[in-house]
Amino acid sequence: MSTPPGPDAASGPGPRRRARRWWIAAIVVVLVAAGAVVAGVLEHRAWVGTVATYEAEVARVTEDAATSRARAEEAYAASRDALDDAVDGGRPVLAGSEGQVGDPAVRAPLAAALDQAERLRDAEVTYPVSTRTVEEVTRPNPFRPQTLPRVEAEVVDGSDPAPAELDAAAAAVTAATAVVVEARQGWALEELQAAATEGRDALTDLRPQVGAATLGELDAAVTDAEAMIDAGADALDADDAVALRDTLLDTTESLWTDRLDQIVADRRRAARADGVDCREDRCVALTFDDGPVAETQRLLRILERKDAPATFFMVGDNVAARPEIARAVVDGGHLVGNHTWNHPQLTTLDDAEVRDEVRRTQDAVTEATGFTPYLLRPPYGDVDDRVRSLATRTGLDVVLWSLDTRDWESRDAREIRRRVRAEVEPGSNILLHDIHATSVDAVPKIIADLRQEDYVLVTADLLVGPDEP
């Protein structure tokens, strides 16, 4: 038989349960407090980081505001200096290439680049300003409220024109300058080669006439030119090459001028020794252009019968075709001059073409007759300073005429004779053409008329101008 529990037995566990609940509450309190501490620490650290970022941004913006204009001015000045250097290098190259680099497509880009660069260089520079802002920052902690204020600063944002624009303009000028420099080097090399060729020809032609001692300066210049030419265009300083070219041309022209003067002076002294002095006598010269042709042989017979000297300005192509007639002219005691190879207008040709016209004719006459001409009559009387200089450097004095019979126009012997009688005067250089039969027909009576008026017939080189001694 069981016994029911008493009062003591029912209430025995009560104090132990209350004790457990207390410890649980304590643990919860501790955990909450710890969490609050951790959250506070993390929030503080975040705020410290935010403050540091804010202060760094404020410092950066403040620094930019203080130094941005100086940096912008410095950047602009550096690019401006580079642009100045490019323009200062390109402008003399463009000027120096005028008349040397003939292709406008080569020079035009440099001219355009320089114009653009100079517009940029001369433009008024400004320094645009913008406002930089550091926004305010508020601490989200209700127990420690704090606000970092909004900060604004004026910052210079570069320049206008910008350095990049100046740099691009400088690069364009530099690139275009290099193209013109290269083209000018090529031109200078060609010019130097041509001048050296003229110099070598002059050395060959003049050495037997004046001796090696007189040719020392020209010989040295030719040697220097050959060394420069051998080095090639890439190594060529165009200014040095042009200066050497000018030395070659001037020296060649000076030597030939002296020699031609000496030839004519010797001829005039010899004529005076034979009793003909055009300073005192009424001298005239009959000159015939464009032969030799078949009619030239008939003319030679007339001149021989009349014992009359004449001057024949021969076309090289005709000399090559009829060398025996050219030889007969020289054998008859007449003077032969150069009338180019195929009768072009020399001023329309470039230098190389002019040299070819006269040099080929010189060679043809020398080969046919043994005589080298020293007079040139340009076809149509078409001559300028450039052609005169080229002729001189080839060993030729330019001789035109003073009395044009216009025989090529009238083709009438009586009209040709009439013109001579009407217009002749002492010193007349009379233009005729032995390619026209009517001109040859007129010669006997022209000679008779001239001698009746006490004119003395001479070759063209003996005629003395009013200012000549």
C-alpha cells in the first residue's frame, strides 16, 4: 500500500529553477553589453576612416586650388616653348626652300602647319576655373553627433589653348619640316652635281688654255663637291651644299669670263695689227643663223669672191648632218658661233636642258671643224640673266644683233638689201639667215653697198660697243 507524497516532497526543486533563470538573464545581459561595445567600436572606427577620407579630400582640393594655376601655366609654357622651337625651325626651312623645292605639294603642308601653329602661339591664353566640392559628412551616432562641413574651392582646369593642342601643332610642323628638309637635300644634291659637272668641264676646257695654276680654286671646289656628293643626300647639309654650289658656279663663271675677255682682246689686237681697228673704223658684221645647209656653200663662194668675212651661228643638228660644210666655213676664214642644237627658246628650258643644247652644239662644231665656238646667239634672241650665266659657264659669250633684216619674213632680196641700206650704222650686227636662198641672193649687193659707204666688214667679235676700250 502506497503512501501519498507529503508537502515537503512537492516543493523540493523550486529554488534550483530560480537560480538557473538568473544565470541565463545574466548571460543575456552580458552578451547585449558586449554587442553594444563592439558596435560602438566599429562605428568609431568607421567614423575615424570617414574623417580621414574627408580630411584627405579637403587637403587635395585645397592643394589643387593653391597650385593648379601654377601647374597649368607651367604646362602651357612648356608646350609653348616646344611650339616656338618647331616654328623657329620650320619657318627658315620654308623660306630657304622657295625656288628650290618646286613641288607645291611638298611645301604647302609646312606652310599650312606653320600658319596654324603661329595662330595658336599668338592666341591669348586663358585659364578656365571650376568649383571643386567636398560634401559635408554627418556622424550617424545619436550619442556622439558630429558634422564635417561642406568645403568648396576654385581650381584652374588647364589652359585654353590646351598644351595638347600646342603639342599637336608642334608635331605637325616638325613632321612637315622634315619632309621639306629631305626634299631640299635632294634638290641641293642635284644642284651640286650639276655645278660640279660644269666645274669639271671648265677644268678640262680651260686647263690647256690658262694652265693648272689659275684653276686651283675651282679644282679644290670640285674636289670638295665630289666628296659631299659621294656622302649622299642623307648626310647632306643643304645650306653647305648650296654655298659650295654657289662657289663652284661663281668660280666657273669668273674663270670663263676672264678667258672669253682674253680671247676677244687677242682677236682685236690681231685685227688691229692687220689694219682693222673698230674703235676708229666704220665696222659692221654680216651674221648668218640656222645653217649649215646647202645654200651655205653658195654663200661661201660669194664671200670668197668678195673677200668678205662673216659670222655663222650654226645649229648643232645641222652641223652633225653636214659636217663638211661646217668645216668649209672655218677653212674660209669665217667665225663660227653656237646657235643651240635644235633652235629652242632657251628661257623656256630648265638649266640642264639649256646646258645640253649648247654643250652638244659645242661638241658637234669642235668635232666637225676643230674650232670651239666662244659666241652664242640664242634662238629668237630669247635670253635672260639665267641663260647668259649658263652660257658663260659653258665658255660662250651671248651675242644678239642690232639690225634685223627680217629676211625670214619678206623672203625678198631687194627688201633685205633696202633694210640694210636704211638702217645700217657703224657697229651694226646684221642678222641674216643662210637657210633662205633670197638672203644669199641679197649678199653681193649688200656688201657692195656697205663698202661704197666705207664700212669695213668684220666678224661679230670685233665689233666694239660705245663703252668698250
